[in-house]
Amino acid sequence: MAKKRDLKQKISWELAPAPESTGHINLKDRYDLFINGKWVAPKKKKYFSTINPSNEKKIAEIAYADKSDVDLAVDAARKAYDGVWSKITPSERAKYIYRIARIMQERSRELAVIESLDGGKPIREARDIDIPLASNHFFYNAGWADKLEYAFPAKTAMPLGVAGQIIPWNFPLLMAAWKIAPALAAGNTVVLKPAETTSLTALKLAEIIQEAGLPPGVVNIVTGFGDTGAAIVNHPDINKVAFTGSTGVGKIIQNAISGTAKKATLELGGKSANIIFADAPIDQAIEGIVNGIFFNQGHVCCAGSRLFVQESVSDLVIKKLKERIDTLIVGDPLDKNTDIGAINSKEQLEIIKKYIKIGKEEGAEMYQTSCKIPNKGYFCAPTIFTDVAQSSRIVQEEIFGPVLTIQTFRTIDEVIQKANNTPYGLAAGVWTDKGSRIFNLTTKLRAGVVWANTYNKFDPSSPFGGYKESGFGREGGLHGLSAYVKLV
Ligand code: ADP
């Protein structure tokens, strides 16, 4: 086995480096806040560094907004809402949103490289998934802007007002698109805060919004940390809060807005089950598992982080999975051969390492690939735990890294019970040849999305969101749009 692994290793690392060039990207040394259509220095003149997690080098300085800066942004959004955005015709709104989508397409190469540099994700993923999907969300929602009467028949869809939107670091530009596109299509204005480790593509989006000629104040982008986010959530003139991030912060936000008239959608953590039945196409399923948890370093809230394999095929699946992950290339996110890039931050790497230690202490059996890992930067080899108990912390708690737990099952009832037995309910995957079994499971798995014979597939027209501690409300599709309107 060891010999076989060495051979595979060698094959992987014999690939010539294929780094994407960075010569075409345009980044400033320092970014201010984007408020009322202009770049504005933060009142307290505070900035923080955003670094490249694959080499720990500083990329740029980012403005740290405090409450007074947020006040300015909300004020600009309110004036733009009252004065322009809620007044212009829906087809005018659509034109602006289409324009954003098209400019994003034109600048997609630059956006992909910056996403990969700032966040650590493989360029392949940024190029093929994040950026095309982000511009597609603008195209999709632009299409609805002048058709709201058909989207919500027999009702009039009214905008809510100013939306405060707070997003995480795992899909920075895509999350911004998920939130901004439907808000604008429905006639709302926006104050958005990207995550502190990945602000750059949201700031590039601000440039695109300027280029598209959006009226000043319709979209404002304020950068900063948790206190900046809290200032948005607590601002009395915000009508709607849209948050994607950890369950802990989601609970704080839920408490903060209780007793106010603010509407909210919260998309929180997950511990999603990927279930493989004995009759599944095993090789396809192996790719689905790898795609579900190892690509993007497990930095996906709906990552298939708990694998359930039917007992009769468990030895085969585990053997094939180990062989497959031995071939994965961990390294330079900008290299087109890279499968697993850098962990987004030092703090996140520490969390993942802590859980790997907990897994070992809990008595689970660990398998980690022996692939080469760069000396500098934040990297983690793909890791599998078998012999885990349903009550193990590594089975119950979100790790947000390339760490998979594997459990076996015999019957369908048993796997439904085990799959549903976590505080979360964001997504699930089912692999089987039997259509009836898929339909049976989709009604019984308490997860917002259930993929059948595939995993981590997204489309702007499909709603996404969770059950239980994974949050509430849906984003994407008509459901996502409906979160930004009141129907009268
Ligand atoms: P993660 O664990 O994915 O980093 P967080 O929930 O910590 O998720 O962060 C998601 C987003 O929420 C980030 O933009 C972060 O700055 C912001 N944030 C953190 N704390 C708060 C808070 N108390 N109120 C509002 N936003 C917050």
C-alpha cells in the first residue's frame, strides 16, 4: 500500500507547475470604504491588512469602518432608496443589474485571481464556480426586476427599504452576489460588509458598480470586523438583515433584532451527511465525496463532512476513497493543477488542527494523506476519521476544513436517524441507483437541500438554506427574491 501511495504521489508531483498569471490584475495598496458612490476614508483612519493565506504576505490595506462610518453608509442607502431606487422603473433597475453582470463577466479573470489570492481557494474553483455563478446571480435577478408581478401573481411586491448584508469568507464574491442581486432587483438599497479576511472582491465589485453607473448610495460596501457588522445589524434605519456565517454570530444577530421590525434571513453552519447505498455508482460517489468535502478545503457551509456508507460496501468505498485522496494536490492556490488550496486564515487552521487532535483523543482512527505541503502558508492535508461514534465531537460539530468522518449503516431508517442527529440541517447527498429511495429520503432528511447522485451543485434559480441551527430563510430562486419584498 505504501509503495502504491508513493507511486501516486510521484505522479501528482511530476505535473509541471501551471500558475495562473497575476500580471493582469489591478489592485490598490489601500482600500477605503465605498459609500454613496465614492471612496471614503474611514473616520478614525484605521486600516487592517489583508494577507495571502498561501504565503502569509500582505496584499493590501483595508479600511476598518466603525459605527460612524456605518451611519454614513446607511444614510446614503436610505437617501438613494427614497430618492432614486424605489422610484425608477423596474426595467431601468434591470438595466443596471444586467450591466453589473456583464462587467463581471468581462473582468472574470481578474476577479478569479483576486479571489484565489485573498481567500486561498484553488484558481480552478474561483474561475469555474465562484465567478461565473456570481455573475449568473446578477443575470438571473435582473430578469426578475421588471417581472415581479409574474413572480408573485395577484400580489404587489414592494421593496423593504435598506438591507444590511453581512457575508463570510468562504465564497466572498458569490455571497455578495447572492445578497446584492435580489435586493436590488426587488428595489432595495444595500449596505454590505464582507468578511475581514476576504474583502478584496467585494471592493472590486464596488468598482464594477461604479463603472455600471449605479446611482450613488444604492450599494455601499463597508469593510471591517465583527463590530462593523454589529453596527449594521443594530442600526435603527436598517429594514432587513441578511447574514451568512457561523451559528454563534447568527444567534447574536437573532437576539439583537428581536423586538424590532427588521426582517432577517440567516444562513448558518452545517454538518451535512453524504449517504452512499450499496447500489450506488461507487466511482462517481467517490468523486462526489471528494468534491463535497475536500475541494475548497472543506470551506463550504454545506460541505458533505459526514459520510455514511452502507456496511456491505464500506471496505470498498474507504479503500477507493483513500486511494483517490492520495492523488489530491495540496498547494499553491494559483496553480491550475491544485485541488486543495490554502486554509483561509491562521485562526481557521488552528480550529481545524484542534478538531483533528480531538478526533484522535476520542479514539477515532485517522488517515491523512502524505502529500507534500508548502512550508509557508496555512495548509491542511485531506483527513479521514473512521471508527467514530455518533456522539463524537468531530461528528457533531462543524470543523470547516478538509476533514471527513465516516460511519456505516445497515438500514435506511438507521441512516435517516443518524443523518438527522446533529444540531444542523443545511444539506445532504444521497447516492443510489433507486429513484424511489431518493424520493423517500428527500422527504425524511431534515436538510434544506438534498442532492441525488451529485453534490455541491448550485444554480441561481435554486433556493438554498437550512433547518434547525443552520438558519432560516432561503437564498436563490424566487424564494430568495421573496425575502426582499413585502407582498401586499
Ligand atoms: P466565520 O466563522 O465563517 O468566520 P463569522 O460568523 O465569524 O463566521 O463571520 C461571518 C461574518 O460576520 C463576517 O463578515 C464577520 O465579520 C461578521 N461578524 C462577526 N461577528 C459579528 C457580529 N457580532 N455582528 C455582526 N456581524 C458579525
